[in-house]
Amino acid sequence: MIISHEHKFIFLKTKKTAGTAIEAALSELCGPDCVITPYREESEEDRKGRPPQNYRIEHPLKPQRPLWRKLLGRPERYYHPSVGYYEHMPAHLVRAYVGDDVWRSYVKFAFDRNPWDRQISWYFYKTKSKASRPSFESFMASRRRAYVDNHEIYMEGAKLAVDFLGRYENLEADLATALDLVGVARKLDVPKSNVTPDRETRQDYRSYYSPHTEALVRDWYAPEIALLNYHF
């Protein structure tokens, strides 16, 4: 997640939509006062500009670091809300932190992806460290484990919270559109970052689905399917 005070934009980072790569590119536009949230250490070398900065804040709505982590001396995780700003923050919380004046005057944008394709990417990402990868069917048996909450990041209730919602499938052109709204004329090179190792050998996403799992995705993600007119 990035808040650029120089260019007056807020980028809300969604999951499995090249968000880390987009952040890596956008950080090149950031100055010393901008908010840049951290992400996986192994991806930090892909950043084009500034490293994580200004993301630790004190705010009445910010949750406290879990006591058990303090007692055990466990480090704070980069994606935990207790750090302040964090990578997959929902719009309503960003608004609360920056205030209504900044929220209204800055250009907000995010990206999403065909939910059937995104779900396969999420499956491979979440099971990449398993000695024996479970089947997609068994992975989908637990909604709590398998659900991707992107819609909740860029919506506030039933209302779209961003000024522009781009598509992963049209990444470079839609990022250029977002930057045009911001008033940035330059083209940014988006690196490949945080890519699951077996990405290049993966089959077409449709081949992983049964009628049951296809219907699950259709049900779980009905709002964004309708919003962006995605099809299986």
C-alpha cells in the first residue's frame, strides 16, 4: 500500500493481482514523506525507488501488538495491522488514518483479477511450501482458508471506494490510466515480483476446476464478477 503525498494518490494493494510488482514500480515516484508499506523481504530488491517508510503510526483505531508476541519476544509481522499502515489495508481503515480531507482530495486506485484465475494463483501460493500439495478440490473445501478478500479492500460497504479499479489482465495499460488520473505522464516498468516458482508451467486456470469448485468461485465472488463483468 502506498500513499504518495508528492503526487496525491493512494494505491490500495489487493491479493494476487501483481500488487507487489506495482508497488515496486510506484515507489520510484515516492518522496521522503510518502507512506510505503513493507512486503516480503525477498521481494524488496525489486523496488525501483524508496524502501518501506513512514508506515508505523499511532492511531486510536490501530490494534495493539498481541501480548503473547511481546512476552515471547516474537517480531512484529510486516502485514499485521499493529504496525500501522500495512500492505493489504482496506479502504475504510486507510480513510480513517489519513482523514477525510486527504482521502477526498487524493486519487485512489486498485487492481483486481478474474476470480477464477486469481483463485488458482492463490491456491498455488498458499500451498507452495507443502511437501505434498493438496488437490485444488480439497483446498477449496475450507472457505476460511481459500477465500480472497480483495473486494473488501477497495469497497466501503456497497460503494466503490476507489476512483479507478484496474484489471490485472490489462495491467500496464490500466496502470498508465491510473497514473494519467494522478497527473504522472511517465511510463513505469513493472517488474516481475513475488511470483510463485511454478508459474511458468501452470496449466490454463479452467483445467483445475470441477463444476463444484467453479460454482463455489461464482458464489464467493459474485460482487466483483458483476462489477467487472468477469466470466469463467
